[in-house]
Amino acid sequence: MSFGALVRQWRDRLDPADAGFPRTTKRRAPGLRREELADLAGLSVEYVLRLEQGRATNPSAQVVAAITRALHLRRAERDQLYRAAGLLPPQDGMIDGHVPPGVQRLASRLGDVPIGIFAADWSLLWWNDMWTALHGDPAVLPPEERTIGHMLFGTGPAAGYIRPLRSTAGPDAFAATIVADLKETTARYPADLRLAALVAGFRKSSPEFEKLWTTVGTASLASDEKTIGHPDVGDITVDCDVLTVPGADLRIVTYTAAAGSPDAGKLDLLRVMAGQSFALAPREAR
């Protein structure tokens, strides 16, 4: 079966509610609409149409991975889609950006909480509307730059993505912990050439990264309290928790505030603002 036929088949199969979209009586067909798939995968509707019609025949690995996540594919289905695109599926010993369907369904049902799901190299794989409301929309970034490394140490479009952020552990704690975690990940994935190139690039282009790389040990990111400078509601102090998934090398990052606190009120305001924004403008890309 062709790449486009597989995408159409699996798009028709996916329940919109499982992807975070409301069920309505106005739907003329089951499954996701084409624009919804484009939204979830961070692609244009026109490009998804060209893929399904076979007019775009060489999707990149990043595009295939994004469609895999958007369609909640199982590993065997993911591998089939890669092969249909003329690509090798992710191999053992390489960082896997696969987000299991159950994890996506769970995250989709926690829409009141800002959630981002990251791979072991801190590539942002999935996020919800509240994440966009708190941090800004990652869809504006090229897929290859949707990494915490590019956001902290890069010089490209992602360099200005992270809003002003203060950690209770200190002004440099967040960057130091990301570098320490990348060192630990590099030791676990010595055969991953993409990760090696990512680290080598930062060591060459960022004096801050190089200094931290040569001074910090290996460590995994832990829970922290962070204050985020938001342009609309001001500073928001939140608990940032990093959850792991048994059997999958993923990090689920969540932001919460104590019920009834001023910061919880600011998150509620962002939730209302996000809902109004999506009600006024169609969700065209994510």
C-alpha cells in the first residue's frame, strides 16, 4: 500500500476525541479531518493533501515521525509507514521518538495542564494547547529545531523561543541540568549519529554549552519550581514535574500550580484565552 493510502486509512480510523478534538454531529465522516492531521503533525494542509494524493513522494524522516505521532500508530504500523516513504525505520540503539498511543490519549485528556512530551535528546514530540498558551507555539519552529538544546544554545529560529524563566535552583540550573542530561543520554546512545552531531554542533557554536559540557556531570532532569515571564499575564510560578514512561525513553513535562493560588488563577486565565483564540481562528498548524 502506498504512503498516501496508509495515511488516509489511518486518518479515517482515529477517533477525533483520542486526538484531543471534540466529537460533533457535524462530522460527515469518521476519523480525523485532513486539517486536523495537519494541525497535529505541524504540517500545512496543502502538504498533507499532496502526500495523500501521491504528489509529494519524498517525505523526510521528521515528517514521517510527526505523522506517526499524530495518527497514534503502533510500532509495527510506524515501521510500515517509514518503509512506504522509502526510509529505514528507527533502529535499535538510536533515540526513538515514538510516543505510544496510550500515552497520547492520556495526555490529550489532561488538557487543563500544560504538557510537553520529549524524546531522550529533548526533542519536543507532542504538546497541547495549554503548552502553547504558556510557552508560545512550537509549530513556528522548524521541526529539527524543536529541541531544548536549540532553544537554549542555538543561534537559529528556536533561540528566542523560551520565555524568561527562573528556577529556584539558581539562574543557570536549568541549562546545566539539560547539558548534564544530554551527557547521560549520549552515554546511553553511543551509536546515535544525530545526537552526536547535535552535541558537537553546540560545543562548537555555544561557549556556554562547551563550558557546561566540560564541567557538569551526568544527571537526569528532576522536578523544580519555575517562574515564567508571560507577556499577557505576567510572572507565573509553577511546579515543573518530569514524568517518565516505563518501556519508552520519554519525558513528560507538566506545569501545575496549587489550587486557589494566584498562579493557578493565571493558568485559568491562559486557559480561557487559549480557548477564545482557537474558537476565533482555525487550528491550521502545530
